[in-house]
Amino acid sequence: MGKQRWAISVLLIAGLLGLAGCNEKTATNKLDHDKEKITEPQKQPVQKPQQQPQKQVEKKPIVVNVIDPTSKSIVKTFLPEELGFTSHPDSYKHALDQWAIVLARGTEKTAGYDQRMVLDKIDANGQIIKGKPLIILDEAELVNRVMIASAMGGDVELPITITESGYKPEDIAHLNEVVVGSFTTYFNSGVVGRSKNIELSAVAIDNVIVGTGDFFSFNTMVGPSDAAHGYQPAKEIVNKKMVMGIGGGICQTSSTLFNAIDQVGVNYIEKHHHSLPVGYVPPGRDATVSYGGPDFRFQNTTGAPLLIKTIYAKGKLTVEIRTSAAYKSLIKK
């Protein structure tokens, strides 16, 4: 009986030991499996960065800006390629030529950059009445500058030349000293309208300073010969006929001036004859004028500043050309 109990005890102990061994193995296996999960995490697939589409760089158009050098404002903007600079260069240049002409000379409704010189005058007190300088826009040079800039773009300044009157302030007090040219014409003082027109136009050019190199324009200095400026109806020559018109008679003033200034050797820019002979000057010695039409213009090429003096009297008009005694030797008659 004792041996039997001992045997049962041995079996019980052995069974317990077997159970313990199974549980240890199971735990070990579970720990190892968990360890594998920790030390070897699941790898995520690597995503390649998306390739951005390349942006096309827009080509900027070539632009040419024409600038006024005085105001610094933009006068005109050109897009040469759109206007045919590359595809039709001859047509492009021709269009520029026409544009430059209008810009310089203006139209009937708009003034251009070109401005005739308005000469200075001496008033009754010996003070200077300032005129305006000569302004010239070089049309050919402007087109040349725009053509060059049309290849790459950029700003182009207007090629403007401004010329002031060619005399010195110290000349003023001496210009009245010597007479180097003079001419007198006569008229019927009983014809009131014509006499008044001669007088008004003579006063307009009296004491005008024509500096060295200056350009004189009769129409510019006298201005409109209309009723608003005091001119009266009188006979005048129009298309080979004598007709009544406002301002008739001013051509006697311009013709008298021509015969006086012709004695000092100037360069004539514009001079016209009447369509009929006139009785106050010899044949071919007249200079007809009409505001907005024919003009009498000359340039002082004598090398000395000149002063125009007019002397209006009853039935007589005298125009004298004077200068300083220091310049008299420069005048070639």
C-alpha cells in the first residue's frame, strides 16, 4: 500500500513537470512571435515624387517707345513685329516715314513739332519783346532711330533742334546805328482801307531783330490780316483779277521790305510774284503774301544782326535795314 502511494506521488509530480514544460514553450513561442512583429515592421511601398510639368516661358513682345525729350512723356508706342518690321520691312519704314512727316509738320487741325521762329522786337521803351525759337524735328533721323530700336526694343528720343535768335544782348543798344539798306514805295492815302492795311502790317514788322542766321517770315510776324485784327476791305489781286478783300495792301509792305533787304544779300527761302503787275515796285520786284498761303521768307546770312525799321507817312512807306556800326563792314551789298 505504501509503495502504491509512492508510485502515485511520482506520477503526479511528473505530470505537473510536463505541464509546466508545455506552458513555458508556449509562452516562449508567443514572445518570439511578438518580438518578430516589433523588430521587423512591415515595409511601406516607396512613392516616387510626381514630375511637375514644365512651364513654357512666354516671349515678351518688342516695344519701342518714342519719348519727348522736353516733357519726358511717351509720344508713340510701337510693336514692330505686329506692324511688319520683320515680315515687311519696306512697308514698315514707309509707314514710319509718313508718321514722322505728320508729327513734324502737323495737319490742318493739329500743330506739328516744327515751329517757325518768331523774332524778338524792341518796344518803344527799348525793351525786348521776346518771340519764340526755331524748332525743327529731324524726320529722317527719327525714322532711323525707330528702325534701329525695332530690332531689340527700347526708348527713342525725338531728335529736336531748338535754335534761339542769333544776337547778343549787348547788340540791342547799337542795332539802330547805321542804315545798310533802304527802299520807299508810294500809295494813294485817300484810299482809307488800303492805307490802314499798309500801316498795320508796317507796324507789325517795325523794330524786329533779325539775328545772325535767323529766319524771317512775313506771315508769322504780321499774323492774320483779318477784320479781327483791324484790317479793312481793299482791292487785292486774286487769280489775275482785282477783287475786294480784307487786308488788301499788305503786299506793298512785303514788297517794300523785299527791295530793302535785297540790298544786304540774304538767302531767300520763299518769295512769290503777283499774278498781275503792280505799280508800286518795278516789274519782278514784288513779293506777294497771304496768311495761310504764299509767304515772304528769308534767312539772315550777312554775318551780322539786323534791325528792320518801318517809317509810315501819308502816301509813303519806307523800310530801312539797320545794324551796329561795328558790324557794318560785314554787310556785302
